Amino acid sequence: MWDSLLDLLGGVLAFFYGIIPSYGVAIIGLTIIVRLALFPLTAKQARSMLEMQRVQPEIKRLQERLKGDRQKLNEEMAALFREHKINPLGGCLPLVMQMPVFMALFSLLRKAYTHVPVSSDLYEAVCRGVEVSKCKPKGLNSFGMDLSVAANAKHVGGVLDSLPYFVLIALVVVTGILQQRQMQARQTQAAANPQMQMVGRIMPVMFGFISLTLPAGVVVYFFVSN
């Protein structure tokens, strides 16, 4: 199943590369396909989040009335969520569903030629027509970076060669912060959850740190996804 997923992503990358011969554009195309596939789930999450905001006053009343009875409170909260079709864990689902894609893209970028159709323009660009066992790829250069290399790797040109990688990571952090601000701006004062707001502030920075060790192509995925 894992190899099938890698072959599928390799096929999608090869398809977009065949339209526009750019590794970066191929990854952007892949990101758009994944986000479109997850759109029904994302839309359901957004509706659940809006409904959660609407019932916040009722949740607070339950917490006040049953603060001494934890079990009864959990039962009443579960009934309230069922009534309003709210999934408390729904906000995590789109990210969880994308995790296999993150991991597969990470593996794919390290040895793209092993999961790309041999007849494709992408394979020709990476291996120059040589068979898989003899292929010695020279990297996936796009946007001034080798998309198969991480920002924290040792770059030949030193600081100047490293700069595009760190600019890309900065864009991931900035777009993540803007995304969180958009979400929080839609919340009323009564519905605001201080813990979730704190998580929202920390997550973009965490993704920035994680991106330091990931191939730049995965970071392009993060940026376009945001």
C-alpha cells in the first residue's frame, strides 16, 4: 500500500511536470489535488467549528451547573454535540488525513526516480533516459533550491544558497499565522477558547522548526496548503 501511494504521488508529479516542466510547479499541482480531495472534510470541519461557537454559551451553562459532577457533565456535553452534529476532534482530521501525504512526499523527494513513470518527461529530466538501477539524479532544482534537500543541510554556496530555503520557511510561518488570525477573527468573544488560541499561535512556529529538517519540496507543500 505504501509503494502504491508513492507511485500514485509520483504519477501526479509526472503529470503536472509534463504540462509545465518545473519540479516546484508539479508539487504545487499535487498540493492543489490533495486539498481538493480533502475539501469535503475541511468544509465539514468548518461547519462543526461554527456550530461549536454557537453553542458555547450553552456549554458554559452546563459547566457552571454540573461543575461538581464530571461524569454527568461529559454525558450532557456528548448529548449536546450529537444534537448539533459537532465533532470535537473534527479540527484535527484534515491534518491527520494529510500525514500520509507528508510522509510519502518526504520519501518520494529523496528518490523520486524510483516512483515516477519511466515513460514520463519527469523521469527523463531526472535520469536522462538511463534505467532506474543506473540513475544518478542531480537534484530537483526549482525556485533557486534543490527541493530534495532540507534547509539545515550543508549548502555548497553557503549563506546565499541557503537563503531561499529560509525565505520559504518564513513564508510557511507567516501564512500559518495569517491563517490562524483569520480563524480567530471569526470567533465571538464568548466563544473564544484561550487554550485553542494559544495552540493556534504555537502551531505555525512549530511547523517552521519542523520545516528546517524536511526536503524543501515538502515545505513548498506546506506553504501552498496554507
